[in-house]
Amino acid sequence: MSNSYAQPILRTADLSEGLRIVQSLLGIADLTDLEVDFDARISSPHSLSGVLALLPDAEWWAEGERDSASDRGDDPLGSLPIWLRRWAGIPETVESFLKAVGDSPASVRWDFNAWPDAPEVGLGVGGTRGAFVTLCAHARDLDLEEQAADYTVFVHVKQVEAERAPWLAAQVGLRVIGDLVMAPY
């Protein structure tokens, strides 16, 4: 299994615009087996309670050298700041999750079957290892380390199909606005 590569195509202060672009990209994708993955770096008790109310089975672990984690039965509130992850969620929880995280850095990754043919750049259907869209909230990078006040949309492709990223951006009236980078997973 290899990582996908991602390229940013939109940076906006307007969450609804970011979600609109995500929906436009999903509109051209093969959404068979659609799942959504959630990640966040949470420091606030308020954000933590909102996210855990929405995703009670999320995994979490303490930042830094501390050993606290959900699989040990530890208390997340007493372990802040934490990293939180929930794999294979449902799309209907996206907006609620983004509201619950508040201003914490977070990401939502839509995972689906394939991108469509891109004959203009000589590519057939793009398979599952490179068929993702990520919306980062309050972070400029997929690792959620470069905090920001806005939202960034990334398209994911296979490294050998890098030309698909600008093609995808053009399909929704945009262009790539940053480098192609290896996604963390």
C-alpha cells in the first residue's frame, strides 16, 4: 500500500465555499464505497466534548511524550492536547464535525473508488489509492501543523498521475495553488 499525493486547489475563509468545491469534485468521482475520515488536534475542552459527542468511538492519543490514549482507557479531557482520529465515518457528519472542532486544526478526507477518465492529460480512470479529497480546517497542511484561520481543499492523486491534480482543479474552475506533497496516510 502506498500513500497518495495531494495538491491544494483552494484556500478560503468561507467554509461553505470549501464544502461546495468538495461537493463539485465528488460530483465527478465514482463514489462507490464512499467513506469519510476525520482528524483533529484538540486543545480545548469545549471542542473535545463536541467532537466526542459526535464521534464517541474516535481514537485519540496525547500529544508529545505522554502515553495517554483511548486504547488504554485514559480520560481524554485530562490528556489535552490530543490527536483524534475517526476512520470510515459517514458523510452526513462532516459539517457537524467541522463546527464541533471550533478553531482546532482538523481535516476531513473523503475516500472513494476512483477519479474519472482525464483524456486531456492522457489518463484513464484513477483508482482508489489516489482517489481522495481533503478539506483542512484551520491548517494549511495535511499534517495539521501549520495553523491558519482559513480552509484548504486538497485533491489526492497517485504520484505517477500528478497531472491529474491540475486537471481536477480545472474541472471545478480552479487551479493548483501549491506543491504536490505526499499525504500522511
